[in-house]
Amino acid sequence: MDVEFLKSIFEKRFAVPDNYQVAKLTPQQMENLGTVKSDLCDRMELHL
């Protein structure tokens, strides 16, 4: 999943973008749990 897309969700207080559904985004988000991709974990954890 694109880091900028995830960042935009975070910046909007985790609101789902208009063109997306939670049911479709959830499996993609679950795949990112425990990721070793530094772009997906390092940038996001700085904000949490």
C-alpha cells in the first residue's frame, strides 16, 4: 500500500477516503501489520 495514501488517512484522523470502503481497505491494512518495510512502519510510528 502506498505510504502517501496511508499518511493521508492518518492526517484525516483515520477517516476512510470517499472512494474507498472499510471492508476493502481492512485486509490490505492487515497485511501491513508486522511489516519490515521501513517506509510503512518507521514513518507511521513517528506519529503514533
